[in-house]
Amino acid sequence: MFQVLSSAWALLLGMGLLMVGNGLQGTLLGVRGEIEGFSTFEMSFVMSAYFVGFLGGSKLAPDLIRRVGHVRVFAALASFISAVMILYPAFAHPVAWIFGRVLIGFCFSGVYVTAESWLNNAADNQNRGKALSLYMIVQMAGIVSAQGLLLVGDPAGYETFVIASVLVSVSFAPILLSISPTPAFDTAKPMTLRKLMETSPLGCVGMFLLGGVFSAQFGMSAVYGAEAGLSLLEISIFVATFYVGATLLQFPLGWVSDRMDRRVLVLVIAGVGAVGSVLGMKFGMQFEMLLLSAFLVGGMTSPLYSLLIAHTNDYLDHDDMAAASGGLVFINGLGAIAGPLITGWLMGDAVFGPAGYFLFMALLLAVLASYAAYRITQRAAIPVEETGIMAPMTPSASPVSVEFAQEYAIDTELEEQEAAGELG
């Protein structure tokens, strides 16, 4: 662990500050949109726009890095992110925010691709698992701490937007000023979606549905809080609880997944998440029950992301894992774009109101649990001893981070096979 910190502390510090800025601007817009009088449906387009940009950035950023290099891409995208955050309160109109969110999503995606390739370069076979775990913890800690900063300034003013912009600007200093060498950059060509679907139907369907669930959490949770009449403090605690649950349950569920049929675990976790969503829908007026719902939904969905990738890997050769990761991230991104739009429609006064937020997630998770049950009947389970490990990842990971996790899974499996051969 100390070896990872000594070689990548600047990167992890920078990414932590970056996640604070990103987490703050997402929640802040949800609150400010209510103050500005934007409708829930208008805010759903604003929140969906981030994932449009993020998906586009994950495709185009690698080409930009190859052409001009990591440092220039990093610095250019940083300036755009900082500028857009300052401009949000100056141009408080849904159309302006939609364009701003597309740009910010694109820039953050490019920044993640750049930073994660640096992290991959700083790790080796011995510490890659620790590096992944630290990276995930830093991401979650950044988003959780961002919710506390929501209380520092008045969301109706400029101060909080300035804080988010400054945090993003400062986050690049430790990364760009570190002595870590710029890594060579390469990514695997994605596997065709048809082949990926044939290889793991549950992985593909699950990643699409999960994209909708996660984007509702990340994009619409603050909008829900504002619509439900929560105070600013309650909104910050509510949003943070999703990520606290994700952090605390990721590793225990990962341990369980390496010791049983993963399809059964997908069924159970999705089912628990659906029940948690129903609790929020039925008892959302009780703040304690609302937090329990957020903890369960967040605690189930983030591990599901890692679990579905690990399940897909079980049916792939080592040479195909990196290629499959790009396809899975793309499918997840498509679901993420649709998530806020459908959630916003369901939350409309003429449909279900704020309860539509939890209804949407409950339906998607119930469908995922049902499909997992169906897939269990379609082919025999792979013996547990022949499956790979579940590497920790967050749904906000770029394709580079997912490839990074794939390398760790492959290396660990090969080491276990060598150890078993020696014992044999």
C-alpha cells in the first residue's frame, strides 16, 4: 500500500480533488435548477447531457492523447472544465446548461482516460490490486466530501460554483508537476457488440440497465431532493449516502462473488437494490427511511458494475478481456444517457411526482434480477475454481480504468494457476 502511495500520491491527490469538484457541481446544479424554476423534465436533459459528453469523450480522448500528448490534453480539458463551472450561474438557462454539461462530460471523460493511464503506468503486477482499491476509495471519498461543501455557500449565488471551479483547477497541479514519466498510451480495439452479446447476454443487458440506475443516482438525486422539499443539509446527506453504501459494500460483495455462482449473486444484489428503491418510493417522507433506501441502492449498484464485468470475463479468453471492456463501458454509457430523461419524465407532476425517481430504479433493478434468474436456467454455471476475481471499479470509470482492472484480473488468475501447478 505504501509503495502505491509513494509512486502515485500526486495522481491520487489530484483525482481526489477532481472528484470533489465533479461531485459538487452535479449536486449543486440539481439544487440551483430548482431555485431557477427549471422543470424536472428540463433538469433531466441537463443531467443526461453529461453522459452524452462522457460517452463521446471516452471515444475521442484516446485519439487526442495520441496526437498531442497527455500533458496538453490534461491542461486543455482542465481549462474548459473550470470555465464552464464559472459560467453556470452567469447563464442560468436550461439550453446553456445542457451545452455546458455536454462539454464538462466530454472533458471529465478525457481527464479520467489521461489520469488512469498514468495510474496504470505507475502500478505493477504486485501492487495493481492495491492501486485499483485506492483509486476507487479516493473517487468515492471525493464525491462524499463534496456534499459537505454544498453547505459552505448559498446555492443561489456564485460562491459554491467558484469553489468547484477552483478545486478542479487546483487538482491538476500535483499531477502535472509530479516527476512521474508520461506513459505510452494505447487502448484495445473494442469487441463488436454482437459478439459481446453472444458471449455474455447477462453482462450486456445488466450493464445497460445499470447505466440507467447509476445516472439516476449521480444526476437526479439532488433534483429529487429539491422536488421532495428536503433542506440543503438533508440533500447533501442523502446524496452522500449513495456513495457511502457503495464504498462500504464493494469489497465484502466482491469477496462473496469470488466464491459462488455470480449470476445468483447478481439476482440477489439487484433484488435487494429493487427492495431498497421501493422503500424510498413508499416511505420517502421519512428521512431515516430515505437514507436507508439510498444506502441499499448505492451499496448494491456500484458492486454490480464490477460483478457484471467479472461475470463477462468468466466467458472470455484473456486476450479478449480488454477488448470486451470497451464494449461494456459503451453499453453502460447508452443506458446512462437514457436514465435521467426517463427519470425526469416519471418525476413530472402529471405522472408520479418525486416518487418516480425511486420507481425508475426499482423497475430497472427488478428487470435485472428477473433476467439473471432467466439466464441461470439457460446454461450451466462455471465452476467457482475456474472463475477469475472481481476487481473493484466504479460506474464512473473510463475504458482505461476498466482495462486496468482487466489486467489485474488476468495477472492474478495466472499467478493462481502457476501456484496451483507448483503445488500439483
